[in-house]
Amino acid sequence: MLDSIADAMTVAGLEITTLNYTMHRWDLRWWALEATLNNGSQLGFNTTGYYPYSGNTGARGVTGKVHDAGTYGVDPNTQEAAFGTLNLTGLSAGTIAFLDNPTVTRNYSLPGYDVFGTSRNISTSAIPELGNLTSPHWISAKTLNFTLMNQLNISAAILSWVDTSDENAALQWLPSRAPPGNATNTCPTLYVGNSTGEVIRGLIEGNQIANMTVVLDAPSEDAPTFTMLGRLEGSSGLNKSILLYTHSSEPFTDTCASLRQAGDGPSIIEENGPLMLLTLAEYFARNKPSITLDLVITTGHLSGGKLNESAWMGQRPDLMENAYASISIEHLGAIEWKDHQTSSGPIYSATGLMEPMWTNAYAKSQAPTKSERQLTGPAFPGMLPLKAPKFAKPTSLPLKALLSTCAWPSWIF
């Protein structure tokens, strides 16, 4: 996609350069889960996805006895993951671990969080999530202890969502963390929905499963990628600019490694920022502003840390030094969907609202104080204050004011 965008921006009259990188990419190809029962029959299970960078079974998968490890708990006081709650004793080599994996709950009514304002004077009492937010995104806080699991000779793992609908959990790219360098974890892990997890647990308790097979065909390889920089000179001739910034999730979530810049992220909403930058480039090329526009489409966003998406800041410090303001542009046109809790479990449906929009700003270049770190939203009901600014390194920008706006989809809340 980015090659096409770069070509279109060149045609529009922008100066295009690229910063080229090589990343050791986890190349997901296929995943599946099945059980062989003691009566000889085989049973396939629906999955909601996979744990990124957890490992590679190859096309044949790994087969082993399944062990119910219980629940991967959460400390009720700190809301931190508590890996010690799992029962991982007495395991034979090659065991496949099954465990419940409830998400973390955030309480934004606690001290340290402030809502500085809302659109249309919405009362904070109309934002019930302020006191109790459970979201699939917070599963990012519950990384697995792969070192311990390897020491226990666990060959694979199955994580069951507990308080999230299957539809909301589907293909969550979380936790998006990878070991450093060219390393990959060696405990291939899949996610299943709560209803599937209950079936698996019932079969284990009834001693009906002879073995299970986990398939996560995801070899790793070096892949080229790049950050794209576009520049449209302003009419004033001054060396000052507005920085328009977005990320590309490529090439981390696509299955076509042969393309120079493959993949469009987990969804078009996650990945449509470059399309908006192209639209802005074409408009302002015909209606040239007085100030220069620097456009940055950075790679590495979903690399699990394999590639630093902020590397361009060190390579092109002039872009930072000349910027009067920055606007982060992504997740455009998203309709808000949420789990609605019912007596029969969570149901995933549209709220009838657009996704929230957060706005944060700094009035000086020094490191922000605690209160200055808070976001100034929300613009829509259900929006929550977060501690950290969206922009990667606000303190490195010698700006008179840094304005960053970004619509964050529900998987980020």
C-alpha cells in the first residue's frame, strides 16, 4: 500500500524520501486447534486468534496431553497480572497448558486521573466506564512467562477469554510484544472464546481428551520495510512546519512476505491513517499553505518492539526541530462497538456513536507535569482519561505548542 501512496504523493508534487530497515518478522500463515478424544473421535475448536510472537509449530502443529492450569489471575489491588495463580506443577514433558485469562479492569475514578473536559458538557456521571472499564486491550498487561513455561517443558498453550465476547476478542493482536533481536518465543499460544473454553474445561474434567493439537504455523524471516517521509514546501519560504504523523502496521500482520511493504494491519480502521495523509497531500498540493507540511508514515507499530517506530526521530532531527505542531492522524471514520453485559453474557454491538476522539496539548517544551500528562478529552460519551500522551516523544520537540489528536478504536480502550 505505501508504495502506491508514495507514488501518488510524488505525482501530487511532494518530495518523497524513505528510511529503510530490515526487521526479523514473525510471518503468521495458519493456526488451528483440535482434540483427539478417548473414544477415538476428533473435535475441532473455533479460536478467536493467536498470541503474537509466541512461537512456531510448523504446519503439523504440536500434540500433547492437556493440563488445566486454572485461571491466570489479576491482583485485585494493583490490577497487575499474577502469573503465580496458575497451577503448573507435576507436568509431563510436552504438556499443552489450558487456562482462563480474564482481562484487567481499570478504575479511572481513582486519584491521579482527571477528565479536563468533555464535548457538549457531558457529565462524568454519564460515563459509567470511569469507575469500571474492562477491555480486551488491557490483556496486553498479561504477558506469559515464556521462560518458566519453557523450563516446565510446556509445548503450547491455550488461553480462554473470560469476560469478553467472542466477536470482540476476535483477532486481537495482543499482547504485541516480542523478544529482542531475532529471537521468537517457543511456546505457541492460541486464544479461544469463553464458550469454547468452557467446553474444553468440561472435557478435561470429564477425562475425555486423549491429547490436543495446537497449530500455529508462523516462521520468522528477515523482511524489508520503510518509513516514508513526504514534504510539501510552504509558500512563505520559512523553515517552519506542521508535522502530520501516522503509523503503518505493515509488514507485521499480512501473510504476503514477498511484497516490499506488505499488509494493512489488523483492520482498515487501524491502518487508514496513510490514506488520509495522501488525501491531505493532494489537497494542499493544489491549495499550498504558507507553512511547510512534513508528512511521516512510520513503520514498526505492531512489531512487538522488533523495530522502533520512533527511529525516524533520531535519523531526521530536523523534522522535530522545525515543527511548530504535530497532528497524529489515524483510526478515522470508526463506528464505536462495545460489549454490552447481559444475563447471558457479553453481546458485542454498535453504540450508535462514532469512536472517541482524544486531544492533548502542551504549552511548553519541558517535560510535562503530572497534570499536563492528562488528556483533555473526552469528545464523546464513554471516553476515558489516560496517563500518557499519544505522541511518542513530546519532550524532545522544542514546540511552542504540541497538539496531537487521535481517534482510538475500542480495542485500544
